[in-house]
Amino acid sequence: MTKRVLVTHQLPGERFHDLCAHCDVNVWMGPGLLSAEALREELAGCHGLLCLLTDRITAELLAQMPDLEFVSSMSVGVDHVDTAALSARNIPLGHTPGVLVDTTADTAFALMMAASRRVVEADHFVRQGNWTPENAWAPDFFTGKDVSGATLGIVGMGAIGQAMARRAQGFGMRVLGWNRSPRDVAGIDSVDLDKLLAESDFVSIHVALADETRMLINADKIALMKPGSVLVNSARGGIVDEDALAQALLSGHLYAAGIDVFEREPVPTDNPLLTLPNVVVAPHIGSATVNTRARMADLAVENALAALAGERMPHCFNPQIYG
């Protein structure tokens, strides 16, 4: 029997044609993202699913898919998938770790630089015609914060956090690190979270979103942050209390923020962070380079091909199902 696999978006990379050669593939062609209703309809009767982080794979949805044998997500994080429901049915969940480490760290560092040196604010100033002879230069004209020699606190010392630290060390920064489980990394001073927040000129978030990290950076933690510091989040939106962050930026307690991820995505236009000139925002593009996205797609396909062949996925998020 030919297996049926739903792919929720057109994929880059070189391996997609291999998938088509091994199963009956249904690719969602849009327009836009696959809605929850459309996902349920398209997935009915399928044996496999290759999805994106924008697809919500809930326990309710899975309960309606008795034929489903595997899920492969083109993402590192899997907070969009009910992993417990999958594991309860011994359904493997593939993800794509490793290949986006440096790309995402580059994005976080870019956000930090842009926020600290007011790059987006200055860009708007020029484009709006405000750079005139009468308003051309002064000693405090678009002054920002120095990154070189400052202290960076990294919340989450996994692969991306460590890559961020390497970039910071190249700028002569002192690097502090906190991890949920103790982890010693050369060149990084491991401290508790409160000390990190109190001493860091810049704080960059690199933990996964889980029950333990949801709203980790809440109003109380933001209040502990060093006055005039900058927060960067390129991990997941639900880790930071966005209302508390906006208030801290409005009050001047925090100098700026660089945000690539939001609790609700696409972000609603009434999100208070979007009204603030000292916030640099991006639409969840941490891994968005041509090469990285192609490599992610190839890994997702490789996970799917392994599952179709009855083999262990090379990058399985819930390997305990294999016994």
C-alpha cells in the first residue's frame, strides 16, 4: 500500500523529490498558511505529516487521525506539537536541530546591535526626510549604547546560546550564562538568573519554550534587570511577558529591545511593543537564510523517509518511543 503524506507548505532543498518517489505526497499550495480546519481536512487518511512551526498539532487533531504514523517538523522547537499525545501512540516526531545554530545566533546579534545603536529609528529618520541641514548633527545625535566591552547575559546555554557567546567574545564582551540544568562552558561565567539580569547590559534569550520557561521573563524578572539594559528575544515569544516588557521600555527602565518572536504570531497590530521607537522587531526570521532553510527542509524530509522505511528517524524529538 502506498503511504500518504501531507506536506503543509512548498519546501526548498534537494530532498523533496526523494519523498515524492517513496509515497503519495499532498502539498498545501496556499494561499497563506494552512488553517486548523484545512489541516484537519487535508490530514484525514494520511500516514505521515511534514509540517512547519505555524501548524498546531494538537491532541484533539491527532485523535481524529488513526492512520497517522509519523510527524516531521521543519523546526528545532516543537512547542506547536502535543508531544505527549504523539508519544502515547508511539508516533515519532522529527525535528531539525543543529543546522540553524549559527544563522539564529547571527539574527540575535543583529537585533542586539540594531537596538543598541538605534539603526531602525535612524533609518526611519532619514527616509522621512528629517535629516536636514538644520537637523543634521549634534553631540547627542542618535547616540546609542556601546556593545563592545559590555556585559551580555545569555539565558539558555544550548548550542545557539553558545554561538551567541562566541560572537560576543569577538566584541570583547564579558559573558554571563544561565541554564536550567547546570552547564559549564569555557569563557562564560555561569550565574543564577537573578544575578545575570542584574549585572547584564544586554540579555539574550535562548531557552526553549516549555511549561518551565513560559513567562520566565515576567514583570518581576524584568524589574531585576539592570537599568538601561537591552533585551533580545529570538527564541519563543511565550518566554517573555510582552506587556511587562513594553511597560519597562516606556518607563525608561530598559533602554531598548530586539524581538524576533511573539506570543501570538503573526503579531497583532495592537501589540504595545509595535508602538515603541526603541523596539526593533522582525517576523520570526531567526533561521531565514536560503541555505539554512534548505538544510532544514532536507532534514525534515530525511526524518520522513526514515519513518516511511520503518527506520529510526535520524533527528527524533521523542526517541524513547523506540524502546
